[in-house]
Amino acid sequence: MVNQLIVACIPAFNEEQNLASVVTKVSKFADKIIVCDDGSTDMTREIAVKLGCDLVVHSRRLGKGVALKDLFEKALDLEGDIIVTIDGDGQNNPDDIPALINPIFQGEVDIVVGSRFLDKSNDIPFHRVIGNNVFTSFTRLLSSGNFKDLSDSQSGFRAYSRKVLEFVKIQTKGMGVDSEIIISASDSSFKITEIPISVTYNGNDGSTFNPIHHSLNVFYSLIKIASEQKPLLYFGLLGFILIVGGLLMGLRVLTIFFESGGIATGSAIISVGLIVIGFLAANTAIVLQVISNMKNRQ
């Protein structure tokens, strides 16, 4: 087997407390380490330099999506064959890296996702479990092939073959990037698998955002991807369901009126609201589909 260059990519924002430990442990398994200082205001950048990491610097915070995009470009420039992504907050265990990269090293798959939910001993905050279930279900809906079997679409601890990163074009700026990569890669013939990983939250939920901000960030990204990918299916179908629901509610209003002569005001308002929103969703789906078709022709 030909030697393959292992490059570790670490997005970091104000991680002076954890970065040195993460880099030291990762260095046992990676040939090169790249840190993206995403606008940190602490000593993150200085620590990365002192530890000999390659560095990508953002003068202000641009988001995880931009950080990963720049990290991947740097990893490809360094001619990395297998690229590992791991957060700089210390919640992931770098000792899991060999298990993460081995399926790619053996030529079995192209993407390996470290799943926090395959290891039942992990103590994961409840809101994280709920949020991941929602976002993973949505990601599976937008994906194809065996990508639909994922249990942890939000895990940032992953390994990629070089050809995956050459194919995937990151558009998302924020936390939805992990789902975007999965959805984008599923459009090709890449193979994917998951392995169980350990995780430690150390009294926090593992995010630099509060849970609500984090969730809204991911949700917005998924809605954007859906609107660009298959607008007629997702928004058109939603519009149709709302219109049908509105018409059925309107039928109930008419039935009450003919039977008693009274008007069910609440039901009438709901009926009109559903129909209006349904038509708006359907029209939006048509416009988005036209825009998508125009982009595909260019």
C-alpha cells in the first residue's frame, strides 16, 4: 500500500484552553495539521503557530462553513490524501483517528463519519439528541443512496478521501456545513460509513453558539439546500398539502353554515390562512425551480 499523507483540519474560535491538547494528540496520527483561526480574540493563533501548525487566519469570525472551505483548500494544496476534520474544543478523542481513517486507507469507502450515537456510553445532552435526530432526518431526506442511513449528520469528526473534497463545493457559511457536505457528496458515487466515537462535553454542550442559535443556523442551511435542490418536491408538496387542508377546513365552514346558519369564524380564518400560505409556497416552488433550471443550463 502506497503511503498516504494524512492532513488534520481544525476549525477553532477562542480555543486557547483546549487547542494545545488537541493538536498534541492529533499530531500522533496526522502528518500535517492545519488550524483555522476563525477570528479568535484570545491566544488561539499564537498557540497554533508555536505548535508548528499550518495556519489559516480570518480577521473576523466568518463561520464554520467558511473555515472548513479554507481548510480544505489548504489541505488540497498540501497534497493531502486523507483529510480528517476535528473540532478544537476537545470534545472529540483524537485516539479515534486511526479507526476513522482506516476504511479510507483500505479503499473501502470515501467518507467516514464519527457517530456519537453508536457509542451508547456517551453522555450526550438531551437537547443535542433531539436536535441531531431532527437535523439528521432532514439531511437523510435530502440525501441519496447509503447516505440515508446516517445516525449523526452533525458530527464534525470525520475523514474524507481527497477526491471527495475535490468534488464537494461548500456554499454554507455557518453550522449547516456538515449536512451540506453529506448532501452534496451523496449526489456522486462516493461510499460512506460511520464508526462509533467517544465524546466528552465537560459541562458544556460542545458548541460556541447557544443551542437555539446553533439550531436555527443549521435549520436555515437545510431549508436553503432544499430550496436549491428540489424546490417542487419540498415546497410544492408543502403548498399542495396546505391548500388541501384549507379547502377541507373551508368545507367544514360551509357545512356548519348550511346546517345552522352560523359562521365558524375561527375555522374560516384558518381555512383562508392555509390556502393563502399554500399558494405562496407553491408559487415559491415554481420560481425556485425556474431559477434552478436556469443555473443548470449555464
